[in-house]
Amino acid sequence: MEIPFEKLQAETLNKIIKEFIYREGTDYGVVEHHLDTKIKQVKNQLKSKKCLILYDQESESVNIVTRDEYQRFLNSPS
């Protein structure tokens, strides 16, 4: 189920984004980005609809995925 990021409180949204960033790792090549910069980048991707927040009822977990990843999941055979 998609969770509209606009409906989340700012603190909750920031916690979800931080957890996503930490889980995704820290290898960004030659240039390391500050956490605040990474948070802004993810927020911009959510605003532009390139990414979305999903809640999985089965695992009771939240994740951020790209719209392309989500479309591939929807179109994959079950």
C-alpha cells in the first residue's frame, strides 16, 4: 500500500528517510554526501514522484522504492 508522504508528520517522514538511507549503504563514490543533503535528495524524489513510500502489511514494514521498481513489481508474474 502506498503511503502519501505529504500525509506524514515531518518527524516521521525524516525517520523513514534516514532509515532508508542507512539501509542503502554509504558507498557514493569519490564524493561523500552529508546526511542532510541525502535527506533533501530523497524528499525531492518523493515530491517529483520518482520514488514512493510503501507499507507492507505482511511484514509490517515501510520502504522507499523508485516508481520504476514498483511498476516492475506490479507487472511481475505472481
